[in-house]
Amino acid sequence: MTNEGRFTGKIALITGGTSGMGLATAARLLAEGAQVIITGRDQARLDTAVKELDTVKELDTVKELDAGGRALAVRADAASLADLDTLMATVRDRFGRLDVVFANAGVGTFKPSAEITEADFDETVAVNFKGVYFTVQKAVPLMSDGGAIVINASWTLYRGLPVASVYSATKAAVHNLARTLAADLAPRRIRVNSVSPGYIDTPMFRGAAPTTEEAAAYAAQVVAGRLGSSEDVAGAVAFLASAEASYINGQDLVIDGGLVTAVPA
């Protein structure tokens, strides 16, 4: 269910928007009236994502982009400060401002700690922590006072997962970053919150659990009895970015079907 017009006239940036939670959030914000910029490292996947987003029903009250839709794709690696500078320059030239940022781009290496290589460590930290940090830093000068930032963290903040030592550490870092930035950006009334998805059925998840049996085993750990969908996360991000969440700041919203707090019967 969408809330038509909730983001009419708003400009939203979503990093890592070519699939999964990022793409679903882009579609959700488009359906609610926003103009959306998505990023990704692969141009072919960006092109495919924009074609999909251009099928989202548009509101009559929303001005279209020159290209005919309301979704703009910019190739950018979240770990590259040069790419982030180019991205923000494009946003500034095209729109002049941002109202919403969903810092979503992330990678995962899931191995026992003894098997983690320096390359694994460097890539995970570069995208999941450095990328989020500098995405926000470089976006803030473009943000409207009273805007909203949502950072994608993880349920692994709350429970130890044996094959996620580096991944979980980067997500803990950005979880804390949401709190500190909420205080830092308070003079401009820019709210900063995080979401912590549980087992969400995305391409990244399917890479870790490729078979039906493996996915079912993960779902059996969840009180809700199923894996989450990207749309479940998109709805939560849209809420936190909206005026309905105007008194929610520096918080983490866990979207996990009860994985962290309850045990299935």
C-alpha cells in the first residue's frame, strides 16, 4: 500500500538502487510522488533498473524529467570519493537539492573470521562504512533543511552471526553513525535514522542461500514464518523519510519478522 502524494515535489537519492531493497525503495518513493536518483556500479544493471522504474504509475501532479520519466540513474561506486563528487554535481545541476537520502549501497562477505582476507576486509569497509559516511557528508550540502536520511544497517547488530565478522562490524559502525549524525545535523532539522533488515529475499541473500532448502531453513528461524521482501523494507524507509516520522530521529528500525526478539514455536 502506498500513500499517494506523500513525496510529491521531493527529490530522493538512493545508492545501490539497481536491485533488492534499493530498487524497491526507489519504486515506492516514485509511486508516492518523488523524483528519484539511483546509483550503482554496473551501467547495464542501471539501465535495466530505470526501465523498470519508468513503468511505475506516475502522479499527474509530478513534473517529469526531460528524459520522460522520474528516475535518473548515475553510475557511481559508493567507495569512490571521485564518483560521489560527480554524483552530487549531477544532482546539483539537475535538481538543485535533495530532500531524502537512502544510503543503501552495501556488500557482504560471509566467511569464518579465519578465512577473511585483507581484500575482503578492505572492500567491505570501503563500501559499507566509508561509502555511507562520505555519501552522507557530500549529500548534506545539497539537502533541504528538514530533510531525512536513512542508513541501511543490519539485524546482525543485535545477534552474533558466526560468518559475518567484518560485515557486522561495518553495520554496527553505520548504526552508530546514524545516531551521531542525528545530533550533528539537528541545527538544520535533518533527521537521520537507520533500518536493520533481517533475512530479506534479495539477490545478495540468494547468493548466500541459493537453494530452496537453504532459504527455507533461514525462514524457519523467523517468527513470522517467512523471509522478508524488499518491499517490506521499502515501506519502512518511506515512513522514516516522510513527515509522519517527523519526531523520530537517531533511531534504528528493525525489520526482521521477529528474528532478533522472539523464538519460533
